[in-house]
Amino acid sequence: MSAAQNQYSIGLDKTPANYVPLTPLSFLARSATVYPDHVSAVYEGRSFTWKQTYERCKRFASYLAGRGIGHGDTVAAMLPNIPAMNELHFAVPMTGAVLNALNIRLDAASIAFQLDHGGAQIILVDPEFSGVIAEALTLMKGAKPFVIDVDDAAFGAGKRIGEIEYEAAVAAGDPAFAERPPADEWDAIALSYTSGTTGNPKGVVTHHRGAYLNAVSNILAGNLGQHPVYLWTLPMFHCNGWCFPWTIAATAGVNVCLRKVDPTKIFELIPKHGVTHMCGAPIVYNTLINAPDAPTGGKAKSVTGLIAGAAPPVAVLEGAERIGIRLTHVYGLTEVYGPASVCAEQPGWDELSADARAQLKRRQGVAYPLQEGVTVLDPETMREVPRDGETIGEVMFRGNIVMKGYLKNEKATQEAFAGGWFHTGDLGVLDEHGYVIIKDRSKDIIISGGENVSSVEVEDILYKHPAVLFAAVVAKPDPKWGEVPCAFLELKDGAKATEAEIIAYCREYMSGFKTPKSVVFGVIPKTSTGKIQKFLLRNQVGSAKAISA
């Protein structure tokens, strides 16, 4: 029987009754209807219910629509983790437009490029960033966006550069605004720029379907349940806060907003609001672990945390447990909506020693619940590498939680999707259970005398030294070996260490060719999301001049 005559295709079509395009906007509408009086957000003495948040989002969407914003338009935001930033994740797509959340640490030239490239018609600005935005607007080559100020009494400085303030715009909108859900769930919902280290960053376009599915995956992978209390230690601009604005709406939880990562403030908010969940890069947890007022033992409230990035140091996983934070390792990139794999825990892990448990939990793991797959492939043959924990390949994703592609860059999109998988550029192995373990970024592998050295492996040993707060290892040119490991270390307050001591310490735990041959002490440069900027360190030691022997 042909497909046209198949009994399951006759008279069984998609209709409004049995098919609705997926969109995370539906999460907000549901929570506002089912839990109207539940608290949705708290920030510096202010609080909102889900009914109020829904109304505020519709009001601002109405205001945007009144200014001609609609399907396919871009609305940018330069905001910290405040309620308005959370609201924009709903208000902007309610009009059919696309949200471009800007990295708040960017310089004026980078911002100008992104505003031009993304074609932002409106930008919302926090007073802390009014200066850099004003400069960026003068550097733009195209039409300048309409500016809306978002005042924040908690900041108490800066100046307005816009034509209207956010609360006035919200008040001017219609609370009965008829939101415009996507006609196609493939429609774009957000534009996020990669933190490129050379040249201009690429604009990652994500869609409603992926945002919906990853929001639900967060619930499943992070064990959020209903009504979690979520502390915003992760920047909302970073991969749209890993889709957590939509995740917390789906669970009718509480968004505990936080303007910046401040350990004292965090340890105050956790018991005050009964925080249950948080997310962040290793640097965030390391900062909390080493804070002088960090609670331990019975004083520490139990919190579930998601930690992302390359393999987090064992010292961070163990330290987090001491201050009451139980970490689950997730992994992803901007191109896969933030986290898209998880180190799924297995029965019996809790009975293991802290070190053994940490070694298991630092793996990048398996596909997120609603992601089709993540594995390690040989990029030449596109075949999965053996599950031996040794054969290195490239980590790749495929499924519904992968971007549409790069804005206005078809060549880069095609290269990223070559062979039917998204190529991450991360190098890894598969263990016997099929869990992904990242060994390094392809550009961070050090080839010394023909031997591969994983900078991640060396950094993990360095983090175990009692004086080390942050560590980064890069390749340094060497006339004999081509390149050798060079360690950059940021020490804990009051701690001391010498180069000879650090090198001798490493020699106790690793082969000689893996041991750093030089050590540089000082503050290590980091991005706003806590990632160490290795490209600056490579430039400092001239890594590009290294010739692998």
C-alpha cells in the first residue's frame, strides 16, 4: 500500500484540536491560570505573582506591538538578572519577535557589531551599562535602535539614555493583549552571540520548539519538580539563562533574582527564600566554596546545583558538598541552548567515597532527556569511537535541542552540521557505559614531543593544591619538544606558593611530559560567564608560535 493510501494517513490530519506548535509561552499562561497567586519573582524587596508577571509581559508585548514590533523583528537587552530580564523572555516572543540578550561584559565595538548584525530595532538598557551602550550606538553602521531604560533602584547610579522607562512602557500597554504564538514552532525565539575569541562572534538562532523542549529537559535532568525556588547565579543573557526563565515558568517556581554573584548575598538569600536550585560555571561554585562566610556542616542548607563546562575539578565537586550544594554536571554550548547533556547519576554512587563519586560526576555524560543524542565521533569517518575511555574524537550532538543555525552565515552553518551532527569542537572519549568525557577543546590540546597532553587533566591536579583558587594550562613554545604545558595560577587570599613547589607537586601525580614546565602567578582573565579566557593566556606565552614535535 502506497503512502498516499496508508490507512493511518487518511482523514487523520493535523488540526487546531490535535496539533499546536510548541512554545515556552504556554508555560507562563498555564502557571498564571493554575497558580495565579504563587510568587513568581523576588528582587530587592519587590515580589510578583504569576498572574502579575503574565499581565506585565502582555502589557510590555502590547507596547512593543504598538511600536511596530512583530514577527521576525529583533529586540535587544543589556540587563543583569533582574525581573525585567526574565519578563522579556516572554514579552518579546509574545509579539512574534526575537530576543537578543547581550553579554553585559562586552565592549562598545562588540555590542555595535551585534546590534548591526542582528538588526535590533529596540534595546533595553540598565543604568549600569548606559555608558557603553551610548558609545556602541555611535559606532553602529546601520539604523540605531529605539532605547528603553530599565531603572534599578538597587544599582542607584548611572543615567538614562532612552526615550522611555520600562515601567512606564509596561503601564502604557494593554493587559488584554492577544499574544501571538508562533505559527510554526521552528520560528526563531532568540538570537545569542558566541563568545568568539577571534574575529566577529557568530549569531546563534534558536527556535520555539527547542526552547520548549530544553526547558522541560532542565526539569527532568535537574530534578526540579513543582514550585522550585531558583537562585539566579547564572547570567540570564548566557544561552537565555540555559532556558531557565522558561523552565521556572513551567514549574510555577520562584525566580530569586540576583544582580551579581556576591557570596555574602547568596548565603543570605538561600535560607531567606528557601532556595532549592541554582546553576553556574565552576568559577561560581569555587567562589562560594572559598568564601570566608561559607556555611558548612549543619549550617549549610541543602541546594541542588547544576554545573557546566569542561570537566569540573574534583576539588570543586567535593567542596560544594561541604557547603551543602549537591552538584549535577551538565554540558552544552550556545548552539544547543546551553546544557544538552547530563552526567546522569546511577544507584550506588552515594555510597562511594567523595573522590570516587566526584570522578564519576565530572563526566559530561549522556544526552539530555529530550535531546536525540550526544556522542564522540571520528570527524573523518563520522563513526562512533570505541568505548574504551582512550580513543579521542569530537563531541557531537543531534536532535531538537540544536540551533536553527548561524544568522547570515550559511557556510558556518553547513560546516557545523556536516555529516548530520552538530560539531562542538570539543575533543573527548566514551567510557564503557557510553558516557562522554571531554578531554579538551581541539585548540587546547598540547602536543609535547608527539604526546597529547590534556590541559583539563593537568588543571584538575592543580586545583587539588591547597593554595590554588583558579588554574589554567596552555601550550608554550619549546625548542626541544615543540610545546610544553604552562600553568597560570590565581591563588587563594593569603595563600603562597612558588613555581618550584607547584611543579614538584604536579610531578607527584602525573608523568613528566604532562607536568607544567613554567608557572605564572596572578589574576586569571575570565568571561562574564566564568569561563577562563585561555586565548589571552595563549597570546601571552605565544602559543601560536609553538611547533608540535
